[in-house]
Amino acid sequence: MTDQQLQHYYDQNTRARWLALLSVCLAIFITSVTMSAASIAIPSIARDLDASAKAVSWIPTSFLWGNIVLLLPAGRLADIIGRKRMYILGVTFFSLFSLCIFIVNDISSLLTLRVFQGFSVALITATSMGIIGAVFANSNRGAALGLTSSSVYLGLSCGPIIGGWLTVEFGWRAVFWVPTPILLASLLLIFIFVKGEWKSLKVESLDKIGSILFAAWVSAFFIGMSDVEEMFNLALLVLGVGLLFLFIKQQANAASPLIRIRALRANRIFSRSILSSFLMYSANFPIVFLMSLYLQYIHQLSPLEAGQLVLIQTFIMMILAPIAGRLSDRYEPRYLATAGCFSFAIGLAILFWIDMDTSLTYIFVGLIFLGIGFGLFSSPNNNAIISSASKDKLSIASALLGLSRNMGNMFSTAIVMMLMSILLGSQSIGEDNLDQLLIVIKIVLVLTLISALSACYFSFTRGKIHQK
């Protein structure tokens, strides 16, 4: 089918559109569940595999690293060989690697498995938004993108609960293999109902040098930021910054770069939306972790009680995301997204004033503002990114969106780890250092507030996507 025939098919076939969305939402939901559920299973994994605390701390980190280093090359490849093909490969590989959990017998093989799972999710992330953006190009795009965002939040929210139940009832390996049948259902929907293929009309090659440089600077920066007090890690951090500048220079001169930097700068809507995404995810990612520590160590809540309280933020995000996405089809996304950034900043400002005796009701109000803020921001911002990209570059746009999210997560995580290392050192958190823990939380809240307010500025000044 030509692009025009393919678009006409989906414009006329509402059922195919929504089944394609169902396939993508299932895959995103399951991979999000697996990502968060694995963290709950860490104590059981450590006991079964006789792994050290330092080794098991890499279980979530190895997945995130594998995802980030392959995102841009995956997005570029998807535009070259086809988005649906790459999406199918991603879901298939993730399913196969999940089943490999039965042959894992030590922590090294598990970490290797997690890296390959991260690679697989990169293929899904780099193509899912692009597929939805193409299938819903002429109707309900914002609402569809909102539902994909809700799938992420729902998966991350359900992951700890599902992971805990599976670990108790069937053992920690079930966290990896049980989701596989749902992924196979996602594959079946794509094969049966999603017709045609989307790829660039230009014959271009993958920028191999750029891909290597990108992986190198991310790896050096990621490892270096984890513990800047070590000279080796500090040297890696400096190397990472140098490799980043080398990557940017190489991309500016490459014939077929991963990122066309000049075009990115010229597209104000796209570039500022991506920057807003990075800033907002940087602001959001540490909150659940830090509030969980605050509630459990300072308020002496159980993990279940703390999780239930923090869950209000994710629940509101999940409810609001598709509504905000639908509204962004009618109204300018920048207004909705900027209102979201501002609400999120209010929530952070509220939480900054917490102390040892703050009431749970006060914290609850702060979390509500955070949930409303991110719920209003995510889908309209995604809609602006996908709508401002050309049809033959939707995969790299989807990859950059995923990259901005994961880089924001990685950057803020590294900041938290650095502050914890400086202020708490290697000692365990207890009654003797709760004041230092509160200082870490307050410093992070100030930094995240600055990040959210910066996102407000870039979000509002991005420009309009709806032409009168």
C-alpha cells in the first residue's frame, strides 16, 4: 500500500485503529509491569542467587542502561526498515528473553538478561508512539497517545503489587515469564489487524559511528554519576561529557546522522517539547522513591501503607492522561501541558515544607497536585512532539521522546544517588541520620521545582500545532 492508501484504510477502518492501539497498550503495560515488578523481587533474587546488595542494585539499572543506549539507533533503523517490523522484533525478543529466565542460575546471567530486555524495550519504545501517531493521524491522535501514556502509568503502578503476589505465590522467576502470554496476544493483534508498513522513502544507512559514540557517552556518564566521590567514576563522568560534545559534533557532520541537529533546532515545537519532557521526567522520577523513604523511615508507615499513599499521584495521572490527550486534539497542547507543569511545581513547593511532624493529609494534598500536573502534561506534550514531526521521521521522534523520558529518569536518579552518597555515606538509614535524609529530600525538591518551572517556560514558548 502507498502512504495515501494506508492512511485511507485506517481512516475508514475504526476497528483496525483501536486494535492497533490495544496491541501497543498491552505491550507497553506489560513491559512497564515487568520493569517495576522486578524491583519488588530483589530480596528474593538476592537470597536465591546468593548475590550481594551491590550486584542486585544493578537489576533495574542494567535494564535502564540497555534501553537508553539502543533507543536512538532503534528509532533510526525503524524509519529505514519499517516501524511495524521493528515493533514486532521488540515484542518477540522481549518475550524470548523473558522465557530465558528458566536458565538463569547466577546474578551475572540475570543482569545480562536484563540488558537484553532493555534492548528489546528500546525497539518497542522507538516505534510504538510512531505507529499510533500514523494510525490515528487524522482523528483522535491525542486521545490515543493519552491511552498509551496511561498504560505506562498503570503498568508502573500495578507492577509492585503484581510482582509481590507472583513472587510469594510462584517465586521470583514468575515475574519474568508470566507476562509472556499477554505479549503474544499483542503480537497476534499486530499480525492480524495492522496492515501495511511505515518507513522513510529515502534510502539511508544507520550511522554506526554515531551509535557507538552515543552508547559510549551514555555509559560513561551513567556510571560516573553514580558515585562522584570515587576518582575513577569522576574520570568517567568527565569522559562522558567529552564524548557527548564529540557525539554532537559528529552528528552535525554525518551524512545520515541519528539526530539531524540543525533540523531539531529549527523545529521549535519539537525541540522545546522534547526539552520539556526531559525536565518534567527529571522532576517526577525521584518523588516516589524519596516519599517512600520519608513515609517509611520518618512516619514509620509500612511499605504497603506508604505505597498506597504514594499511589494517589500515579492514579490521578492515569485518569487524566487520556482526557488531557483528547483535549489536546481540540486545544493547543502548550496550554494544557504548561498548566500541568505549573500544577506539578505547586505540588513540589507544598512538599518542600515537610518536616518530621508533617501530617499525612498535607502530604496527600501535595501528591494530588503532582498527579494533576503530570496527568495534564504528558499526553498533550506527546501529541505536540508526534504532530510536529514529519511522517517519515515518526520513529526517530518516538525514540527521542522515549530518550528524553529515560534520560530525565537517569539524570535525576544519579543526582539522588550522589546526594545520598555525600550526606549519608555508606551507613544505613536509621534514627541517627533522619535529619540528613530530610536534607536530601529538601535539596532534591528544590532541584525538581527548578526543573518543573523551567519546563513551564519551554512548554509555553514552544508554539502552536493547530492551524486555523
